[in-house]
Amino acid sequence: QIIIIKQKATFIEMEKLKKDMESKDIEIQKIKQEVQVKQKEIIEQQKNTQINENKDN
């Protein structure tokens, strides 16, 4: 019976860890998306800067 209780506790811990991992994965995906958006913004800014510099020359 002690073994069954330990197995249950281990199972519950594993489920908690799975949920933690899933939420971390979701966080990672959000951060990756934010990074992509920022990269696109930077590229656009650089393009605009180049266009403006070309106009000035």
C-alpha cells in the first residue's frame, strides 16, 4: 500500500512537471514571436533609414 501511495505521489508530481513544461513552452513561443516582431520592426527601420539616406544623397 505504501508503494501505491508513492506511485500516486510520483504520478502527481510528473503531471505537475508536465503542466509546468507546457506553460514554459507556451512562454517560449510567445517570446519567440515577440523577438520576430522586433526583428521585423528593426529591419523596417533600417530600410527606412537607408531610403532616407539615399534621398538625401
